[in-house]
Amino acid sequence: MSQIDKIDVENLLRTYIDPNHGVDLVTAKSVKLITIIDSNIDVFIELGYPAKSTITALKSSLVALLNTLKGVGVVNVEVTVNILSHAVQQALKPYPNIKNIIAVASGKGGVGKSTTAVNLALALIAEGAKVGILDADIYGPSIPTMLGLSGYPDSVNNKTMTPKLAYGLQSMSIGYLIKEDQPLIWRGPMATNTLQQLLRDTNWVEIDYLIIDLPPGTGDIQLTLAQQIPVSGAVIVTTPQDIALIDAQRGLSMFEKVNVPVLGIIENMSVHVCSECGHIDPIFGEGGGIAISRKNKVDLLGSLPLDSVIRQNADSGKPSVVADPNGKASEIYKEIGRKVTAKLALKTKDFSKRFPNIVIQNT
């Protein structure tokens, strides 16, 4: 009879803290099955977020951990990923073919929000997810340029649109429907209706995460998204600069008031690294991201440097995650992507699709 039982294994797994969401595997309900036969252990782990680049390391860490048990035989760890739909605002339901919508917002412009949103979306693809991005900046769409795309989207029925594709990323933007130099002089209701139509009339194909790149501020479009579009969570992009932090706080407070969970803060342009000598200079200040995250009790998901290469890659239509997939910036974006979706994986699941609608008829 084996001297090792499942309680021993489970207690040991409780000591392993998942670095992506900060919770142990048992509490996070990632441990799906433990079998023990003649002191040989098989453990089956199911992650609720994409983590392609770290699964091998996770397996190795857990095997090493379980091998510390006295009298253990052969240890086998299997890790799979199962991305589920998560709860949204009350009275709203997730869209068909879109499991989760994540809003990327900022209180003010010029903080690199769109560049962050595009690289975040591509990072999630690199980690194994099916992803789309919706450019909600009706007045200043930049996603087409960053993805190197142009021209009208295809339509199979003249009523709905096929998302344009680049690097495996499905995308939709008002920028595909107007000329590049054409200004949109619209009042708020027209812009918000357009946002809803772009989302509703696009034939998204089985998306795990739809990233919505919001315009800066807390105006009509942001409120429409927060109140009428089923959002699973939001991410706030800021710089360390005091002025940016003040506006970021407004954006964060808006989501809290409409019951959209803020999954974390991304600090962009945290430091400038001199391309000639490597000198690091926090030209926009320092400590701002961690300060606002602590004040609001949300996580600082990561910090990105002020790097001309990131800007050049985005301007050229080939963002950093695809231009230099093994570069430092790409690794940071992928780490942020894992943390964002891991935090979301801990939130309440949406089980509405699992239950049939009950219809009572008089016969």
C-alpha cells in the first residue's frame, strides 16, 4: 500500500503560487485530478488562461516539487488550458462567438494605449489564445496602421462584415470604412452607435478574448461600453507622470462605478534607456504605476520602457510582439497578457450557455 495519499500531494501543491495570478493551484481550482498508483503520481492541471510559453517550465517545477515527497516513485504532470467565458455586467449577456471582452483604457491620450492594446492582443495569440481587437477610437483610429491593414472589410451578405486579419489577429475599425485623411465630425450618439454596430455586425470567429481599444477619457463611448457592452474586465494604461495618473484614476473609478472589474494597471514609458550608452532615466517620474495600483488595490501588471523601437514597429505595421517575438519588449507583453487573463480566470464564470432555455407551452 502506498505511503503517499492525495492529501499529501494536494497540500504540497498548495505551496506552489501561480506567478500569473498570485494564488496557489488548489485554491485557483487548477488541480483537476490526482491519481496515485504504487507511489507513482499523476497530476492533471487545467489553467484558465493561455500560457503556452510557460507550460514546460510549470511542468518541470511541479515535478521537482512532487519529487520531494518521501517514497515517491514516478511523477507525471499534465497541463492543459481551458478558457471559459466570464461574468459580465448585470442584465447583459456575452456575445455569440466571443467568450470575453477586455477593455483597454486610459484617462488621457499620448500614453501609448493603442500600441499596448495591439501588442497585448498579439501576445495572447502567441500564448495560444484566439483573439480579436476592436478599434473603438472612432475619431482617431490607429489599429489599421499598426496592423498594416487598409481597405474595406469583406461582406458575405451585404449586412455583416468579415474581420480583417493580420498575424492571426481578427480586427475591426472605422478606419477600414473611411478614407485615411477623412475626419469624422460626429456627435457623441453617432459615435457610440457606430461602436455598437462595429461590434455587433462583425462576424467574429470563435474568439477567446476581444480586446477593445478605447479612446482616451471618460466620455460617451466609454460609458456606452461600460453600460451596454458585456465587458469581462478592464485594463488601465498610464505613464508615471502625475498628470497621466490623475486621469488614469478617473478611468479606473468609472469602471468601478459600473461594476466592471479592473484587472490591473500597465505602466508605459516607465523609463528611457539610452540607445547609445544604456543609461536609464525615468523622464516621466517614477513609482506612479505602483502608487495608483496600491491606492486602488489592483495589480501593477507590468512596466514598459520608452523605447523608439516599439514605436517604430507599430508605425511600420508590424508590432513588437511579431517583429521581435523573443525580444525583451515581447516578453513583457506576453507576461502582461498572462497576468491579465489569469486574473480574469479567477473571476466568476458565466454558465448561462450550459443550461437550456425552458419553454412552457400549453398543449
